[in-house]
Amino acid sequence: MKKGRDLIAMAVALAVALGSLAPLGATATVAWAKEGTTASAAKKKYALHQFTGTVVAMDKSTLTVEKSGKAPQTRVFTRYAEMKTTGSLEKDARVTVYYRDEDGRSVARKVVVKDAEAP
């Protein structure tokens, strides 16, 4: 019986010791989470987003793409000086635009023209 009481006393002492260290561990976890948030925010800033739809208008500096469906949406993209284009970019073409948000503007970095579907 004495071994059982000693074991219980050791378990209680261990629980008290770990309980007093918990605030230190929580502080370290919060500091680590804040660092991770900064890194993920930087990644989001430079991440390429994509938007798929039909070209409704285009000129030398902008590209307007419209998405239809349940939630129709129209976006105007500023063309990046070194924008890459795959396929023939023309009005009424179905495209996927890869873009970045820069200073409140959507800047198209790459445009992929989808092949016309066979009838």
C-alpha cells in the first residue's frame, strides 16, 4: 500500500510541476503562431490567383473577363508588361487568368486560352 501512496504523491507532484510550466509553453506557442502568420501573409501577397471566364473586352493595357453561372462576376485585369499568353487571345475566348493583387489592382501575369470544345 505504501508504494501506491508514493506513486499517487509523485503523480500529483508531476501534475503541479507541469501546471506551473504551462504558461511558459503557451507563450512560446503564441510567439511561434505570430511568426507563422507573418510568413503566410507574405506568401499570400506574392501568390498567383486564378480567374476563369470569357474575354468580353481587351486593349493594350487591360483585359476584361466575365464569369457566368450562379454568381456572375466581371473582372478587369491590368496587363503585366511581360505577361505570358498560351493560345490565341481574342474576344469571346474562354481563358484562365493567373494574376496577383498589386496596390489594389489585379495584374494579369499569365493567360491560358482554353481550346474550343468540339460540337
